[in-house]
Amino acid sequence: MKWLRNNWDQVLVALGEHIVISFTALAIAFALSLVIGILAARSERVFRWAIAVTGFLYTIPTLAFLALLIPVVGLGKTNAIICMVAFSLMIMIRNVAIGIREVPSDVVDAARGMGMRGIEILATIELPLAMPVIVAGLRIATVTVISVAVVAAYINAGGLGTLIFSGISNDFAPKIWVGALTSCALAVAADLSLAQVERWLRHRAD
Amino acid sequence: MIEIRGLVKQYPGAAHPAVDHLTLAVPEGCVCVLIGPSGCGKTTTMRMINRLVEPDAGSISVGGRDVLHVDPVSLRRSIGYVIQQVGLFPHWTIADNVATVPKLLGWDEGRIAARVDELLELVGMEPATFRSRFPRELSGGQKQRVGVARALAADPPVMLMDEPFAALDPISRGRLQDEFLRILRSLRKTIVFVTHDIDEALKLGDRIAILRDGALVQYAAPEAILARPADAFVESFVGTDRALKRLGLIQVEAALEATGPVAPSLSIAAHANLRDALARMLEGGVDSLAVTGANGALLGVLTMSGLRRHTRTRDAADDQ
Amino acid sequence: MLFIEAWQFIVAHPGRFADALTTHVALSAAALGLAIAMAVPVGVLLADNRRATLLAITAANVGRTLPSLAVLALVMPLLGTGFAPALFALTLLALPPILINTCTALRQVDADLVDAARGMGMTRAQVMREVELPVAMPVIFAGIRTASVQVVSGAVLAAYIGGGGLGDFITAGIAMMALPQLLVGAIPATLLAIGADRLFGLLQKVLTPVGMRAT
């Protein structure tokens, strides 16, 4: 690909932007979902309510969501990140809550019996044992976020989508190829690496 | 009715054949129990009769027909099949489940409906109540009753049953075994019954085939197996209490004696078995029991010595 | 207020709106229909071959991770712009969840049911039609439900490759910074997505065999 050879720096910048906003969104979503997820694990009502709200948000089409945020936060990275966080929350909260709930009750019971306090149990037993399920959720969220970031280029968030949109409006196929294929590669790579992490965690738990 | 000759099944990579040149004949109307330790080939053998497993060598004929050269699907529609987990279709009503084979055979609706009701009655389930229920509403014992009804639907002459009562609790199991025995005797079916429970085999079987590592070790009536086990394996398989098990097969009235001047204080029913009688004598610390008939009438007396004499006479008779 | 302006826009351009809406629904329905027509039979045919099934599930899982817009964009150099290329891309997007769910659902059918059915004399096709498929239907439908939301969502992006649909209003709105137009695209698209989710959720409940419904 001649274009790629001459413009690989442009591609790298786009890739870098893409990774940065995705990562930022995931970090925020992870932190939020840990907090809400732990609460949801303890309370059936919180669980149902959290899932209902985030489930609803998840159904909203990506471009529509970004568009609806424009009157509120305008264009740019902030808009994109809010959308990405909203989409990630449903699956992550759900997995944190379910992961914690699936920790065998006899293990928790034994810990309590030995005199461990709630926070200690949470930090040293429940969360570590729930990790495989949490990472499974993180995996889905990552792929979702990368996908949103591609579209978000249209509202000036940067990322690999800029190549795609530029290619479409200038009818310049090489840019479309590079933009689209790189974002696919990024998504697949992220998914496979997290799958490995998940597998490794499950192995450890056995 | 069922003739198995030189049947062989070898799974690739296995150390020895699952079924090793098995030859066995099941007369019409007989309940033939296949029993043995895990991996002895009993279930594999049974499943070769309706060709859910294909044999590697040998022949099987049912009712004179060579089953290995007919269409397996139509063969299976003529053989009743009951498995341990029953396998009732959860998305169909009880009536639809029982009607499975008649529907496959194309019976008309009226005939099917009548047959379903008839069979539900037969297995002790009130048709009006259960016809439109779904499997998940039934208990384990009820599910297996429906399973038996389903297998009988097209009135097949032969039934294959793979540990049908193993998943039930002991009380349901005992009850179902008794009822099942009654039903199938009255219908004169030829049955191949797989189990791992020697007591079930002794209770239900007319002939018992003891298998080990795919080969037939002994094939005889329950009494004969208990009285003359073929080798040390069979001996340990039936258990060290086989003398007591033998008593369980003999009815009290067979060892009846005339009543003496004074009737014993404890009694036992005439149709009970000698093992229960022995247990009652030991519990009560007595040497004799009064034997009562159906209406409570005194038929005679059973004494400890009489019991011993009777079993010794049987041994002598068997040896001839 | 923005909403009122958005409503006024629709009133002022009823033809355009109706066109976009119809195209959007047509694209979504057609893509979903095609995907079901392809994925379910493939899942059924592969059911007896364990390795092929696992291969199909793995391939579909990869397909699932691909960003929707990337798939839509890749179609453009190959098939051009317009309704048909968009339909092609959207069908591709809808295939993975349906295929995965069909394969998984059939694999999870209780083996005892299949054994009993075979043992009683059902042919392979009868076992699939009368037992396996009905019992697997709830999970298959869950996959269709997921795919439906994805397709409606993807159809919004079809605007980028000339596929029409409600996305046109959004892109025009952003280009011209006309907020009412944005809403004319975004809100109906959202309602469609939610509607599809509810509709298939309902269908899933209705199509679950009575004997298997949660009490």
C-alpha cells in the first residue's frame, strides 16, 4: 500500500488517539462499575434498577447517542467518552455484580468466621475470585468502546475513524481500507488479549 | 424372542471390547436383566438391540427378524425404550409425550387419544388430571410412569429399559418396581432390563445375565444364581448375604406346616417371604410364627427348624 | 425549545422524513430477515459436527468484535454506495449473534431428550424439528433480539455509505450544526431501537413453549 507507506505517521497518530480515548473511557467505566457493581451485588433492588437503566442506554444507537449529547456537551472527545462510558456500564456493572455473587458462600462464610472484616473480605477474597467474570465483561466493553470511537471521529473526537471519513468524503479507497482494517485489527487484538487474561485468571482460580 | 449371537462391540483405542462375543437368548414374555459392574457392557448390549449403537460383529434377531438388516428407524418404532432420566419432552404435554410413537406411525387422532387415556390409567395416573400437564409439573416417580406409558404406547412386543428406576428415591423406586412388575406381567412383554442393583435384578428378573468386561459370566434364574454362583466373581457380586437373599425369593406358604396345639403369638402373612419371616422371628425372640391367609384366617405355622429344613430340601432338589 | 423545532422540521418535510424512516425500517428488517434465513439453517446443519460448530462459533465471535462502521466502510470500495451495499454490510453485522446463539442453543439441548427421541424411532430430521429446535428456540430468539438492536443501530450509520435512513438527518445536522435536524434523526432512531428490543423480547416470550416458561 503506497499510501500507507507514505503516511504511516498519520495512521499512528490516529491509532494513538483511538487508544487513548478508549482507555480513558474504560478506566472511568471500570471505576464506576466497581462501585455500583459492589452495591448491586449486595442489593437486589440496586441490581435490577442499575441493569434497567444501563440496559436502556445500551440500546440507543451509537450515532444517535453521540448526536443527542451534542446540545449538552458539544462536539469532541468529552462527548465521545461520555457515550462510551454509558455503553460500557451495563455489561460491566452486571458482570461485577454477578461475579461477586457467584463467589461460593461457604468461602465467604469461612472468611467471616476467621474474623475478617467486610472490606477485607471484599478486597482479598470476593473481588479476586470474581475477576474472571469481571474481565469477561471488560472484554465486551473494550470491543464496544473501540467501535464507538470509530464513529466518534465524526464529532471531532479523533481516532481511526478520521481516516475512514476522510476516505469516504474524498472517495479515496486506501484511507478507508487502512482506517477500517486497523480498527478491526485493534478490536480483535484487544479481544484476544483480554480473552487470554480471562483464561489465565480462571486457571488460577481453580 | 430375542436372539443374540456372537455380538461384538469394540471402541477404537479401548483395551478390551465393550461387548465380547456375547450369546444370549431371551424367551418370549421373559424379563431378562443385564447386570454387572460399570463398564461391563450391559448398556451397550441393550442399545445394540435397537441399534442406537451399531455392532461390529455378530447377529441380533427380534421375533425371528434379523434387526441388523432392517431400517433402524422403523425398528425403533416397534421397540419400547425407557431410560433413566426419562427424557420427557418439556415442550409437550403429558398426552403429547405418550402419543409420540403412535403419531410417528400415523394413527388417527381418536385412536391416539383413547390409547393415551388407557395407558395413563394403566400406570396409575388419572388421565383427566394429567393429560394436559407438562413434565416440569411432575415428580420423579410420576415422570417415569409417563416414560413407561410412552414406551408402551404402540404396544411393542419388546421393551428395553436402561436403569429406569435408578434416579428415584428408595420409596418411589420400590413402589414403581412393584407396579411395573404387575403391569408388565399382565401384558406379557419381553423385556431387557439393565441395572447395577442386584436386589432389583433378583426382584424383577425371570432370568439374570451377569456380565463382566463385555462377556457373559452366568445366565440363569435368580434362585439358581444365588444357589450356585458360577464363580468367585458372581459370588462376591451377589453379596455374602446370598443365603438371606435366597430366603427373600421364597414365599412363606412354601414352608408351611400344620398348626400345633398352641398357636404362636406372632404371625406373618402367607405371601410374605422367608427372609421377612426370619427377621420377625429374630426380633420377637420366637421360634415359630402363625401363618395367616388373605382374610386373616390361620393357615398353619412356620417354625425355625421348618424353615431350615425347607431350604435344605430345595438345595437337594436343585442338585439332582 | 429544541424538541418543538425538531417537530416543526418533520412537519415541514414530511416526505423526506417518511422516506428516511421507511428506508431505515426496510434496511433493518431485510438485513435481519436475511441473517436469520442464513444463520439458523447453518447452525442446524452444523449441529452434528462438533468441530465445525466450534469453528463457526469462533469465526462468529471474531465477526462480533469488528466495529460496525468499519464493516460498513469496507463494503464501499467493494460494492459502492447505496441501499444494496448497506444491506449487505448490515446482514454481515447481524449474522454473528444469531449464529452463535443457534449453535450454542442446539449444543445445550439435554442429551437425554435426543436419546429418548432417537430411541423411540424419530428420524434425524424429526428429532431436530420436533425436539431440538423447539427446546432451543428461546436462546435462538435471544440472539435474534440482540441482532435486531445491532441492525437498527447499524442502519443509522448506513447514511455514511449512501444507504439512506434516519442517519441522514444526523449527519446533515452535524455538518450544518442544525440541532433540530439532529434530533429528527436521533430520537426516532432511538425509539426504533428500543421498539425492536421490546418487540423481540415479547416474541421471545410468546415463542417459548408453554411447558418451558418460567413459572
